[in-house]
Amino acid sequence: DEDYEFVIRCHKGDVEAFSTLVERHQKKMLNVAYRMIGDYDEACDCVQEAFLSAYRGIGNFRREARFSTWLYAIVVNQAKNSLRQMKSRRGHESSTDMHSRHGEAPCGECSAPPFTESLADQWERKELEAKVQTCIIGLEHDFREVLVLKDIQDLSYEEIRDALHIPVGTVKSRLFRARLALKDCLAKVWGDLK
């Protein structure tokens, strides 16, 4: 694990080593949180809380998995908590209704347009990204987390198993069902784009 040296330094109280870990992983973790939550500001808060939890709990990291896998688990759990809090704050709205107000693609870090893209192409791409994100947010939480970790973050089945503490067979089953549900949703919204 390329992060091991920095984790050891963190164990010894080196705050700068943890800053290095944050710099290495913040974009990926923000992307996961955004895909799980669907609201950029909430995702930023979620990742900040997750890194604070990781810092406080770094002594509990036992190198049974890679540091990034351990961090993914913390971010996914924090995203679950954030979703519960958001739902409570918003009077128990459905996640689909909640997302419709926050469906724009996140910051430029997560989806920077190519310089050669025309304004019309940029608008179409953003519209498509928003539709895809709406469908991702509409998935059941268990399906959403495996889809995000596998298809967006490209984690292996074993890394997802370690992050979510579920058997590989369950990961594969949930991923299959998530992909079917996503395909159905995209087929429905694709007509809206034409």
C-alpha cells in the first residue's frame, strides 16, 4: 500500500502525513460522496466529516485492507448518515424529489469539460450527466453504493467486499441488480432527452 508510510507517520502524530493522505484521496472520496448523496455541498461536508473520523480513528486501521479501502468504508458510512440527516431535515422527502433540486453536475473537479467542446455540447453533456446522476440517486442505497464503488471508482470486488463488509457474491448480485435498475431508469429518461 503506497499510503502505508504516511499511515505509520500518522500513528506517530505527524499531522502533515495525514494532510498528504487527504490530498491523495480527497477527489475520489468527494466523487463517491457526491454520487451517493447527489448534493455537492452535502458531499463536501460528508467528506470533511469522513476525513475527521479517519484522523481520529487512524489507530484502528490495521492494514487488513488498503488505506483507501478503509477510507471508502468511512465515506460510504458517512454518506449514509448524511442521507438520513438530509431526509430528516427536509421533512422526509424522497431522494428522487430531493435530487431534482440538486441534480446539476458537481464542481469542475468532478466533471471538467474539454476546452474544444462547444457551449451546446457542454449543455447536452451536463444534461445527460444530470439524468444519469438522477438515476443513480434513485437506486436503492445498497445497489447505489456497489455501483458507485465498482463502475465509477473501479474498485475490485474484493476491495468492495472489504469496504462494505459483505461477501463477494453479494457484491456481484447487488451490482447486477443495480445495473439493471440503472438501465431501466436511463431507458425511461432517454426519451426525455430526444
